[in-house]
Amino acid sequence: MGPRSSRVSQPVRVRAPGAGVVEVCTEHSVEPLLAGDDGWWHGELDAPDGTRYWLSVDGGAPLYDPGCWDLEVTPEGPRSIVR
């Protein structure tokens, strides 16, 4: 993987009706997403290009972002990649 020099503001949008909390997580941060009235949660992830991230719903197991543009399989499970 190359150097992570440029930052990217990546929209994150995921459907999780009935969830109490949805968060977007990286190795260094955890940010809550905002709930919409239609069951969709949304927010922005501002991180360097190439950063691995995942979603957490109600504190559960890490999930990949189904809308991500790139995915990497790690020993901890699939991770979405900021692009």
C-alpha cells in the first residue's frame, strides 16, 4: 500500500432500521452516524486515502460498508478502504 498523503471526505450511508447507534470506526477514531427518519444512517468519514474503516451497529461485530469502493480482507475480517 502506498503513502497516505491526501485526505478524503467520504460519505457513509447505510440502512439499519431499528438500530440505536451506528458508528464508523477506524484504528484511531469512532464517529457516530446520524439517523434519518427512513432507517438510513449517514455521515462523513474524513481520513487519509487508504485508511481501513468498518461499521458498528449497536456495539456489535465490525461490518464492512456495503457502499464502499474498495474492500480488504484482514485477519480481523473485511475492512472497507477510504478512496
